[in-house]
Amino acid sequence: MLRWLLKLLPLLLLSGCQPGPDGTLDDYLTRLERVLNTERPAIELTPPPRPAKHLWQPSQTDLTVSLLTPLKLKPCGVLPLIAQHNAQLGRVSPPSQQLLYHHELAHRLTRCDPDSLDEEGRELHQALLTHKAQQLPRLGPRLFLLSDEIWFNLGAEGKGWRFGPLAEAEQSLNALKRMTPRLSVLDEPLDPQQTLESHLAVLYRAELPRSLHRAMISATVTLEQASAMLETLPTLACQHETMTVLPNVLTAIYGERVQPLLSQIQNADRRLTPPLTALLSPLPEDPYFAFYLGQDADSLRGRFYSAIQLHTQTWQTLLERCGQQPGAPTG
């Protein structure tokens, strides 16, 4: 047993010394600095500031139903629900519970027999149903956005990379996305509260999409710095020592270590961003949301994929000029 542990110990020590993703990106730039005898340029990617949360809160006057207003609806069984919501704890309940309340109120009104109401009650019943049918499709995406699990995980704060349970997060996002059109179906109940909260909790524990956005920023800055460093070499002679070493740097560092990280980021982006964007659409008009979930050139996504394309083209231009290929003998 002792002999087996002694053989295993060096492997454990070596694996513990392997750099993490941020360390790999820094090592790539450090290697280029050494080979090119230059310093990485000071390139930054600064996201827009997060807007104040209260700016996007739905109007309380639009959401609140007075307890005195629907007394004519007592046969519908909605009074206890309204009273609970209008109480202090109800007014400060999480957005997800508010969403469940508004749908449950509409659901009970749908199941209520109008013949059990007097004329005034029937008019109020129809008015509330019409209001909820118009309100819920708009309310759902906004309350999902304002939930702490998404609101505070949308940016790129913090350090380090942690993609967490990607498959579980993807499943939860798709489940929440499927719930959005069901907000307009008032004659069917929504998923139980425990199910809704559990899906949101998965995103919170996984720190997604925050970790994804943080990784995209780190990778984008690294690629833009590396491209800028490589673009200083177009006039260097092909026989120069630097030009003979660069293909090995491309293969051993970029190809074997950086590219797998980029593939991991792109995979997470393809699996998480479409359902998240669908869940939160239409997004509020603010640079913060356009940066993290937009697709144009100024968005995080646009700049990330542009940095990958530019970096690939920069390497191809250098190697093709001297008739070299990655990993080719340096002679």
C-alpha cells in the first residue's frame, strides 16, 4: 500500500501544479512576450454598469388588487389569496412567488362559474380576467429577470471560472422558458412553487450565466492582446529565430491548452444563452442588457467571436507568409 502511494504522489503533485483557465491564458501571453521580446498591450473590456433594479420593477398600482374591490367575487375563492398577497410578507415576496400569485389568481377566476355572481360581480370577473390575460405575458419575463437568481448572476462579477453543472443549468433554463407561454393559459395551473424555485436555485448555485460571461471577457481580452502582439511581425524574415519558434507556440500552447478552453466557452454559450434570452425577452432597453445578451458587434458576444476570428486570421497570415504550418519541423 505504501509503495502504491509513493508512486501516486508525484502524479498528484504534478496535477496540482497545472494552471487553471486564467493561468492558461496568462501563460499563453507570457510565452508570446518571451518569444516576441515585447509586452502585452493594455487592452481592457469594461462592461456597462448594472442599472438600478427598481427602474425595472412593475408598477405596484398595476399589480395590486384591493381586498375591498373583489368582495363581489367571494364565491370564486380569491379573497384569501388576495389578502395574503396584500399583507406585508406578500408585498416583499420574491418575484417568482409574485408571478405564481398573479397566475393563480387568474386561474381561480377562470374556474369560477359566472352564474354564481351577481351582475356587478360578473363585470368585475370579466374585467380582471381580461387584465390578467394582457398582463401575464409581459409580467413573466420581467419578474424572471428581477429574480435574485438571475439579476445578480447576469453580469461578470467575481474572479475565477466556474461553469458548474452545465447540463443541469441548461435543463432548468429550458424548463423556465417553456413556462413563459403557459402564463397565457389561464385555465391550467403552473408548476408547483417548489419546481419553479428549484430551477432558479440551480442557476444560483452554478453562478450561471455570470461565470460564462466572466470567461468570455477573460478570453476576449487575451485573444485581442495576443493578436496585437502577433501583428507586429509581418516584416520579420522567415528565417528569423522568432518565426521558427512561433509554430511550436501555436501548437503546444494555443492548440493544446487555449483552444479547448475556447471550445468550452462556446459550448456553454450555445447551450445557455438562447434559452436565457428567450426567457427574458423582451429585454429592457439598457446598454447593460444589450452588452451581455445582445448579438451586435459591441456586445460581449460579438466581441468574443470577433476576437477568435481575428486571432485565427492573424496566425494564418503569419504562417502562410513563410509557408509554415502548425507543428511543422523548424529545421
